[in-house]
Amino acid sequence: MAYNTLEVTKDGKVCIIKLARPKALNALSNELTMELASALEKLDKDDNVHCVILTGSEKAFAAGADIKELQDGTFLSMYDHDVFALYWESVARFRKPILAAVAGYALGGGCEIAMMCDFIIAADNAKFGQPEINLGVMPGAGGTQRLTKAVGKAKAMDMCLSGRMMNAEEAERAGLVSQIVPLDELMETALTTAKKIAHQSLPITMMTKEAVNTSFETSLSQGIRFERRLFQAMFSTEDQKEGMAAFAEKRTPHFKNK
Ligand code: DAK
């Protein structure tokens, strides 16, 4: 399907979604937001897709919500037409592995969407920030929560209150990104990583993701109990038998996603 604001391509079992509003630094307009949600809904049902990469341009992953669309909003228009909560969260709700490949600016809603992905690979020119304070508002799509969980209170407060940006090195040191690579290696690294994930058993990667995400929602003992049940349940899959048999037989496993 063709989109106005996204370029969607496939490479084997990996799907790459590129945000494509370059003139507006990929500002997250209503149209882009709805197209992203619709693309993810289709990919969720596509059995041939096992992993998704969300990326932008070399200059901007996304410079935030489209301020020009937001500026005349009222409390009621925001409340009634809750496009952000409904559609942006589609990234967080996506059940298959999804990683963000971030180059350039990831600001405001752009930073929030990157943080909704399972992890972030950053180019060395990446800049992360929650600059909403400069606009007379605050982060509204999880920034105050996910950033705090990722980098801790001191840096999250600093960024949300001062609006300053974090470069790639600081983001990696703080635990916001999993690795930094040179800009011209970003997509190659993201694709190699995504293919590695896509090669695993899909139900097992999905359950693993669910278990890690559960750590944000529950106490340690509940999380550990949940992990143990999923671990035990995995022994009812053909892929567990295949994975362990392949190890014992010194061969590569061939997962059937069953
Ligand atoms: N929105 C609209 N247009 C944007 C934009 C944005 N966020 N960011 C950049 N652009 C546009 C610029 O207006 C400019 O357009 P033209 O003037 O050429 O028409 C073009 O992109 C190039 O931008 P610049 O000329 O500014 O480029 P520079 O390299 O000089 O600067 C910059 C790059 C990223 C530092 C700068 O553009 C900038 O500061 N951008 C704004 C960053 C920002 O404040 N982001 C936060 C947006 S607020 C909600 C939940 C969440 C949210 C909203 C609602 N609800 C639950 C209801 C989220 C809010 C946000 O994200």
C-alpha cells in the first residue's frame, strides 16, 4: 500500500518503515500518525514480517508533533480528537519486535516514539530531547515516564525542564540507546540486527519482549513469576524442541514459529 508520509519496504522478514516528511523534519502530523498506525496494524497481521525497523532521514528521525497543527488546539479538541494517545501508542502496542534506527533529531513526540520501540540504535549525529517546555507545554506521549525509566530522574528532569538535547554519546552512557554507530552504517547495522531477530522463532521473540516489558508494569516478584510461566510455556512449542535439538546436533536451528 502507498502512503503519503511513509516509505515502507521489506527485506526478507524485516520491514523498514521510514518516516518521510523531510521538509518538516518528519514532524508527526495527524496524517503521518494515522498512516504509521495503519502500517503497523497490517504488519502485525503479516505472518511474513518478524521484525520492524522504524527510521527517519539522516537529519531527523522526527522533530516532534507537528507544531503548526497543534498550535490552535484547545483542551476540548485535544481531549475529543485524541489522535496521539490512540495512534502513537500503536508503536508501544506493536507485539512483534520493533527497533528504532535514529539519526539526527529525535525530539518531543519523535523521542517518545523512539522510546516506544523495543530499543534504539543511534547514529553518531543523533540528538534526543523533550523540548516541549520551550513551547509552553510538557511531554504528552509518555516522555516524562519512559525517559525517566530509561535515564533516571536527574537527566529526565534536566531534559524535560530545560529542554536541552542529549547527544548520542550521552544517550548511550545514560542507557537510552543500545549502541551508537557511524551515520553511514546506521541502516546496515539496524538491518543486520533486525535480521538476526527475525531469524529467531517469532512467538518466542514476542513472548521475550512481553516479559521484558512486564518489568515496567509490575513488582519484581510478579515479573519473575510471569517470566517463569512464559519460560515454562515455551516448552510446549516445536521451536524449543528444534532449538535445543539443533544445539545438541551442532547444526543451525530451523524454527517453524510453532
Ligand atoms: N512541527 C512542525 N514543523 C517543524 C517541526 C515541528 N515539530 N520541526 C521542524 N519543523 C519545520 C520547520 O518549521 C521548518 O519548516 P519551514 O520553515 O522550512 O517551512 C522545517 O521543518 C525545517 O526546520 P528548521 O528550519 O527549524 O530547521 P533547523 O535545522 O534550523 O532546526 C530543529 C531544527 C529540530 C532544532 C527545529 O526545527 C526545532 O526546534 N523544531 C521543533 C522541535 C520541537 O519543539 N519538538 C517538540 C514538538 S511538540 C500529545 C502528545 C504529545 C505531543 C502532542 C500532543 N497529546 C497526547 C495530545 C507532542 C508534542 C511535541 O512533540
